[in-house]
Amino acid sequence: MKDLIRELQRLSSKKEVKGSDHLRTTLGLDSMKLIELVVFFSEEWGIDLGEKAAEGHPVNTVSDLEKIISENS
């Protein structure tokens, strides 16, 4: 999960990222940053976040992303 936190810190320019942080409102990720995150997920873990969202998985918070990684590792 360290890679995820590091990437979210880079994308958001925030030093501290918590599980409850919302990707858009708390971390301030705009559409372009979210696309970068989708690409990162695909490259790092082979996970398609768009597909996960379409399957009904929430992808709003850092904890949501951590859960998706855990379920697909």
C-alpha cells in the first residue's frame, strides 16, 4: 500500500494521506489526476478501476482503493 500512498501524495501534493480521504474533495484530484491514478493502478497492479466501478465497487476514498488492491492481490 506504500506505493498507493506515495502516488496519492504525488498527485495531490499532500504530505499526509489517510484512508478516509476522499479522492476529489479531500485530496483535490481533478479529472486529469484521476486518469493518472487509473493508469497507475493498471500498471502497478493490473487492476482496471473503471471496470471495478462498473461492477459496483466504490472508488471514492483511499480506503476504497486499498480494499480493491487487497481483494485483487
